[in-house]
Amino acid sequence: MTGSEALIQSLMHEGVDTLFGYPGGAIMPVFDALYDKKDKMNHILTRHEQGAVHAAQGYARVSQKVGVALVTSGPGATNAITGLTDAMMDSTPLVVISGQVASPLLGTDAFQEADVIGVSLPVTKWAYQIRRAEDIAWAVSRAFYIASSGRPGPVILDIAKDAQIATCEYSYEKTTSLRSYRPIPTPSKENIAEAVELINNAKKPLALIGQGVILGNAEKELTDFLEKAQIPFAWTILGLSAMPTNHPLNCGMLGMHGNIGPNIKTNECDVLIAIGMRFDDRVTGDLKTYAKQAKVIHFDIDRA
């Protein structure tokens, strides 16, 4: 089969049945292969590549699947950067597939050539350029694993046009681990014991709830803990659905655009328990004066 057919088959192996995109010459072989599978895959045509990536983000958040977007080379790929950045900041699993000029033309300032990998590296979990059809299946498998594991985020695969057209033997093996990639850190028993002691001795504790609780499917465990310990909580905007808004321990959303109550409590508590949030500047304000009176316990997948 062709590289484009291998790509579509690989997406189907990952359970993709809906994807978003805007076609162009450098990605057209993939769209041709996609058309042949129109009875199994639903393509949503947007009017701009940025819209395609944002739509894939929304689909990922609602469906709890990896969102997929197809864009062409050059301006098509660079138009996707805002969506990739947003997905990186909001921990949204996303695979963007961009077309690229043929391999012999790379580095020649060819029509609609751009250094997509260089541009996207700072705002993706993994960015990889594919120049051979036989590399497509394993790259897709790795991309979906990286995008959906650990702290979810975006991946971009930049596929040269000759790799899309060339033929290859096809086989697919789902990636379940990578030697150099550790998506879930191992917590320190000493740190946990220290946190337990701080919480047990706290007089005015406060919990801050972020999206990490939702991504980790830890809503029940969090509810049980807060109710047993009778700890009031506030939430970030992305942590809104982690706890019921009508819960008696709820203080509301904190930060610049939040309620005054949790902002005051942040600067009155003696132990601040942050769970699945990153202390964004819109939450903290001036770090020189933020929660200076409190001991801070920070639970997050990214080490502080």
C-alpha cells in the first residue's frame, strides 16, 4: 500500500473515526486515501487550519480520545501552531499531521516549504518528520502513545510528499512504552509522609483543584479525601468539573477572574494543598506576596 494508505490504516488502528482538516497540495495524497475510507472515517472540513486544530481539541476534550487534524505544508502547518500551543498549555491529546515538500526539495526554499519541526518543537511533546513510507506506521503508533500518556499534549508528524506516495509493506504494532520516556513519575514516600504530617497538623488548610484531577480520573478519591478531612477547596477554571459547584466545602474559582473569597483564604491558610494545577500567574498574582504564610503541598504530574 502507499504511505498515505498506511497512514489512514494506522489511524483506524488507533480508533480514529473523526478528524478535522483543510487540504492542500502537499497533503493531497492523504486526503485521497481518506476519501477511499469515507464509510469508516468522518472528515470535518474547516475553513482554516487553526480552526481545524481547535476543533480537534474540542473533540478530544469531549470524546476523551486523541484529536486528529490534517494540514498542508508551509502556511498550513504554521497556521496550526496556535492550536498546538493551546493544546500544550491545556494538556489536550492531539496529533496534527502536516504535509511537507518532497524529501529531495527539503532545504531548498521550495514552494510552501517551512521548517515545521523547528517551529513546533517548543509547543509539542514530540515533533517528527517522516521521509519514508515504511516509517509512517511506527511513527503514528508512537505519536498516539506520547499524546495520550502522562500529561496529555500535542504531537506533530510532518510527512514528506514522496513518503505519502511511495509504497511499503504495512504492519502495525501499538506502542505501550518507550525507553527514554517516563510519562508517570514515581512519588517519593518521604514526600508523601511529610505531606500527611502537614495536613494532619493544619489548623486552616485550603485545597486548590486543577484539571490534573480530571485528567487523572481522581474525582472520587479527591472528594473522599476533602470530605473526610473537611478541607475547603477552590478551583481553577479548568478544574471546574472536578468537584460539584454546590458542594458545601466549595469556595469558588480563585485568581484574577475568580471570586474574592478563595483569594483571601489563600493568604490566610496555614497549609495550601495544590492538586493538579500549575500556579499560573493569573492565579497567584505577585509571587512575592502570594501565600507567604502557608506551607505548600503541590501534587502534580510535572515535578515542581
